[in-house]
Amino acid sequence: MLVLALDTSTPAVTAALAEVTSTGMKGLAERRTVDPRAHGERLAPQVRLILDDAGVRTRDLAAIVAGVGPGPFTGLRVGLATAAAMGQALSVPTYGVCSLDALGRAAGPGRVLVATDARRREVYYARYVDGVRAGDPDVAKPADVRVEVDRAVGEGALKYGEIFGVPVDEDVLFPPGEALIALAAERIRGQAPTESLTPLYLRRPDAVEPGSRKPVLH
């Protein structure tokens, strides 16, 4: 089964393609562009390029996996809306994966802090032990993150590495698409029902609807 993965939860715009079989998984293509202000413009071309790289068409896809965050509202919704629209158009199931989990899986063994930039001088973070998340994701100022780990990954960890005080693996900064597919592989093999791609924001978006006008006092 050919599976497409999309992630726009960080400044990176990522698209990946892999083949999921009954016994394993094989990565076929992956592209990433780091551009925090152009998720909407970059994602569709990334998808076309990886499909061309692998010599397949959208109609060949059997499922779509999307990173559901946590991430900033504007960027995150681009990937989720695209994944949902493609799933509906192609009549294939969609599956959501916590984007931090993809970084945690890519980080490998040991006690690892995964941290991505949440803006406002904060990070989205979670702790992982041998690639498995220990506890719920959260958002906090770097100085308020209290976890015992041996190293850290993610662009938030790189940005605030001195505050965390642990070595930072600069080779693992953004959620790999192949890791997203691997984390959804059992659901794909089992032909689980399509999932609603609910974004994991962890805090309210910056833009809110204006309240009703206050009456004018005469």
C-alpha cells in the first residue's frame, strides 16, 4: 500500500511517500522545505515532486497520514486541510499522528526531550524513552521545562539548547514523514476507519472572533 505523509506543524513543509506491507515498510521519497511563511505555497509542489520522484500518481495512494501537531495555528491547518481534502477526493482513509512522536521515534534509544518552537518564547515539548512518549505533550517557556533526559532534538531544542542544558542532536530537527507513516502503519495494515484530523494546538489561536460591541452610553 502506498501511503503519503504530510506535516506542517513546524517551519518545515514535509511530504513523504512510503510503501507499507504486511511485514514492514519501505520509504520511497521525502522532501522538506524550511519556510515558515509559505506552508500554503510549498506543500502542493512538495507532494507533486515526491510522487514524481517515485513514479506514482495520486490515484495509487491507499492512505494519507498527517502530523496533527502541536504547532502554530496557521501553518498546522494547511497540512491538515490538505490531507483531509485529498483523502476525501481519493476516497482513502486519513490518519493523524502527533508530530512530536515522529521526532521522538527518529531520535532513537535513550531518554530524549523533543522540543519544537511554539513562538512567544515557548516550546511544545514531550519526553521520550526509547522512542516512546512518556506523558502528554505540553507547551511552556524553556526555563519551565522540567524533564530528566540525556539529550534533546527538534528546532526548539536547538534554539534554546543553552537553557535546557543537554546535548542537542542537530540531525533531528523536524518531524520526518517516514516516521509519521511508521507510527500509523498498524492502523493502515488493519484498514482502520478514517480518522478526523483534529489539530493539537495546546493553546488558543492568536486570532479570535471580536466580541459584541458595547452599548454607547449617552
